[in-house]
Amino acid sequence: MKKIAVTVAVLALGLAACQAKTEENAAGNEANVENAANEDVNAATTDAGNAADNALDAAGNAIDNAGAAVDNAADAVSNAASNAAN
């Protein structure tokens, strides 16, 4: 009878110890989920920032190219006028 009582007590203590670990694991899992979410947000923010930088660079390049095209057109008009005078 004492062996059964001791066995039950040991099993009860073992279950109580496992319950605490389960709660600790749940808290740890929650922290892992939060950390993963933060990493996702940080990565998305970085990606969005890079995309915006690239778009601004592309717009700047387009403006530069348009300016060069205007200069080339002006040169072509000037050359045509010079050629017509000759």
C-alpha cells in the first residue's frame, strides 16, 4: 500500500513538473512567434525602403535621360540650321 502511495505521489509530482514546463514552453513559443513577426516586419520595411530608393533612382535617371534628349534635339536643330545655311 505504501508503494502505491509513493508511486502516486511521484507521478503527481512528475505531472506537476511537466505542467510548469508546458507553460514555460508556451511562453517561449510566444516569444519566438513575436520575434519572427518582428523580423518579418523589419524585412518588409527594408524591402519597401529599397524599392522606394530604386524607384527614385529610376525616376532620376529618366529625368537625366530626358534632359539629354532635349540637348540632343537642340543640337540636331542647330546642326540642321547650319547645314541649311551652307
